[in-house]
Amino acid sequence: MKLNKNYKIFILAGESSGDYIGSCIIKGIKQYNDKIKFFGVGGDLMKNEGLSSLYNIKEFNVIGFLNTLIKLKKLRNYVNEIVKFIIKEKPKLVITIDTKGFSLALAKSLKIAFKNSDFKCPLIHFVPPTIWAYGQSRIKKWKNLHEELICLYKIEEDIFKDYDTKCIYLGNPIIEKFLNFEQSKKYHNTDVYHSKRINCLLLPGSRNSEIKYILPEFIKLIKNTNNKFRNVNWIIPTTKSQYLNVSSKINEIRSYPIEVIILEDNYEVIKDASIAIACSGTITLELVLFKIPTIAVYKTDFISAFIGRMLVNFENVILPNFLLKKNVVPFLFQEKCNYIEMEKVLINFINNLDIQNKLYKDYSKIILKNMHYLDNKSTNFTRNSGKMIINLINNYDR
């Protein structure tokens, strides 16, 4: 069913992974109604799909308890400004993606504003709290707040059901990105990659705080282990917004076999990689899907790490480990996130690379099967999210 009405939809994503998810959602909506106008907060990918962004996405890309406290007043001001703008513009729908603290505050403020005005619309949130990795008590704050909660992992439907909360799985854009890339056959080896050398990806994250703490350890790893790893090409993929920042920080090791690239423009680098050390996040899932032996790392300020140890379930915090229900991706957190510990795991992986490659091939297949991508052609996040949103708008208008 294709509608002809010219609607406006507000959509917000506060980080690069959410920007990609948001771009897929917009694509899905446009399959059913190409007249809809989009405004809100997003990055380059969402803007390329037609989003008019009110703010720079970096303003919302906050992680860690200390950083959140520092920016709390500014974030509260953004909530108030956005609520006023939504009430003024009267969109047919409000969509938030991840950015959980801000999204929660925005939804609560909108519910209050709806009661005090003659306008209201449905609220949808994609990527709900990861209660399987963080405090389960968080689900109480989200219950009955949105018309729809959309999860990205099939297993989450049952987890939320146990807490009497409806959460639906429509597919996963990360997996579809992987599948589309695999099927396109457009990737290629560039001159920097040689079959007799090991291409090691070092992914320091996309946030300033992640790069601040993790990239220096990567630099030490390269400087102190290059004699041991003479056949290794070091490749640092980063985002467009962080490219200059990362490039400037590696000047002292320019003489080593190292290259900084923009991941969005060189996605084939994952396919061509031999091994990876990556900041904890959705990138670890992408790497495992590409059958790349992976080491996950994370480092932050002392206060955030201290609180995190009390709240985080470290058995589940790494996505592939959670989905496979076993510890397949080693995780080096805080004081263990240093070049000495990285070197130990890296040597073990390199010495057993053939075995690791076989294992990760199995891991990739299991994840795809469990997420309904091997035997269910109806699983398509972009199409399903667009259809669900259009149907929600139609039913809400009646």
C-alpha cells in the first residue's frame, strides 16, 4: 500500500551506529511513501536519505557516567528545545534510535507535553535497553512509554517478554549490511594488502572518549611489537568525523606499516582483514559475521569503569558472545586494555590463525541462523520497519 499524503516524521539518532540504523529506517519508509519529510537529529547517512538535522550528531554522542554528568545541563536543554519543536511541527510520528538516556528523557517529556497541548503522536524506539548486559531494573522506566519497542536481536523478544514488556524483532540492519556486501562481490584487495602478510584491523571506536583512551594503547602496541610482527599491516579504520583526529595522533608511528582509512568508504577492508582488535560495540558483530578472529577492548575514565563493574554483565556485554551464549571473543576491559595484554592475545590468535578461521566461520553461520537470515526470506529490517511505521501511522489516524 502506497500513500500519497505528505507527512513529517521526527527521527533521532545520537551516534554513528544509530545513524546507519536510521538511514535504513528512512529507506524503508520511503518504499511505502516517498512524500514524507524527515527532520530531527542524525549524521551524514541519514542526511543523505533526506533528513533535515536540527543539531550536530556529535552533541548527543555521550558515553560514560562522568561525561554524561558533565553534559547533563546541555542535554536537558536539548530535550526541552526538541519537545517544543515537535509540538510546533506536529509530526505524524516520533522515532528515537538507541542513545538511551536521551531518548528516555525525550519520550517522558513528550508524554507530559502531549497532555498539556492539543497534539499527540505515536512514539517508537529502536534498540531498547540492553538489559541482558546492563541492569535489568532499567526496563521498568521504559515499560508502556512507547507505542512500539523494536529490538535488533531475535533473542530479545523473549527476554523482554519475561518482564511483561512487548518488544518486536523486524530484522537487523547490521546483518543485512553484511549480507548485501557479501552478495555484491564488489570488494577487492588494494595495494596495501598482500596475501603473505597479516592485515590487522585496529578499531578505536567512534566517540572522542573511546579514542582518547584506546588509541594510545594501539600506538604502543604497534611501536613495541613491530619487531615481533614483521609481517603485519596495521590498519586503523575510523569514521569520517574522526579521521583527522585519529590521523593526527599517529604521526609518531608513520614510519611503521600503518594506514588510517575511513571505514564507510572502504568497507571492503573488513572482508580483507586477517584479524582485528576492536572497541566494544556493534562492530564486533560485523567482524564475527565476516569470520574475522576478533579481540574486543574497552577503556574509559575511572569513575565510569568503577560504576560499570557494578552494573555490567561482562559475560553478555560483547554482542557475539551474547548471541552465541559463550565467550568466543576475548574482552580486555579497563586495566587489561593495554598493549601488553593485547599482544598476548594477538600472538595466540596469530599462532593459531587457521584454527580461529574455522571457528569464526562456524560462529558466523550460527548467528545468521539464529537471527532467521538463513531460512526466512521475510526477515528484512529495512522493508519491515517501513511497513510497520506506515501501518502505525494509518491506524493512529483512524
